Amino acid sequence: MILKHFLLYSENDNGVADVEKNFSFQSRCITSLYEKCFSKFSTENIKQINIFCVKESPKLNLTIVDGFCDVEILYDVRDFFQLDDQQRKEVILEVLKQGIDKVIKLYNWDNRPFDNAYNCVKKASYKNEYVWKKPKSSPNRCLKAEVLINHDLYLCEIYLVVKDKNGNEIVKRLVSTTKPDEIIFSHFLGELNWLSNNEVALFNRPKSKYISVHLKEVLFK
């Protein structure tokens, strides 16, 4: 199997839909960034590591079912909600590392790919901002459009960005603001298409709706 995914959970999250009070929601911006930094790693039976933060008596052993490895670590998330935003991101990374290190030790894995991903998150200043898929050129090749995603602690912002052939930004339009979870915001990420030389649209996943930017309206309003 190829290990690709890492998630953090808290026993306090059960039934809590409010992002401001949900550790799992807020931690996803950093665990997602860690995944982007992480290189391919082959394992015998693990494709995802789920780290559960518990207030007392974490289990010493791992639970592995269908490629999902559950590991418990000692961390009271009530302390997390007393921190400022930058401290929260730093603590998320450290808690993630603590859980992963437990698995590494039990399996005697090479820790270098994990340390590289850890350092990569720090180098990125804990900022999970990226372009979704590849930019697309207009039919006349004069412009390029891309979808920019800013995945943060409390929300995910999706932008439709148009640049000229020199890479200069012409317009940046907010498409949607959602909860910081790919299952939720991926609904808005269906297909990016140019409708003409002057209009580009981002269709949602069912392709039932779209948000467009008309360059003539933007440049000559």
C-alpha cells in the first residue's frame, strides 16, 4: 500500500459542527499541507494514519483495519482552543508528528520522508495555499485562468484568477467560502473552462452551476 493521508481527531469533536469548536476541522489545513509535502511511502498494510487525541490513558497499540491505522496520543484539546491562530497551526503540526512518530517507532520505518514533510510545512510558514489542477489558457492563448485555494483554520476560500501571458494578475474573484474540509469545498471544484476569449467559468462538480468572470466587464467597467 501507499501511505498518503493523515488526519487528526479529538474525542471532543463528536457531534460538534461549529468550526470554531471543532479540532478536526481546524487541523485539516495543516494535515492537508503535510500530505502535499509528503513523498510516496510504501507500507505493508497502511494507507492512512488517523491520530486520536485523548485526555487520558492513550492505547499503546495500533488498530489497523482495511489500511486505516488508528493511533492514540495524549493531548487535551481544551488547551488548543486557548491558543492564537499561529500557535494553533504550530501545535497541530507537533501533535501530528507525535502520532506519526509513534507509528514509525512501532514499525521501525525510515523517518526521513516524515521529517522532510514536517520541515516542508514549516518552510511554507504553515500556509496551505495552492492552485487546483493546471491553469487553462484562453482559446486565443492570450490569457490564463486558474483556481486558487486558501485552506485555513476556520474556512476555505476558493478564487477564480485570470492572468495575462506575462503572469500578471488581471482579476481575482472569490467563488466561495466554505468550511475547511475537502468533502465540503470539493463540491465547487468541477471543471474550469473558457466560454470565449473573454469569459472563463468554474463549474461545480455536478456541472449544474458555474461562476464566471467576463473580462470585458472587468477591464472596461
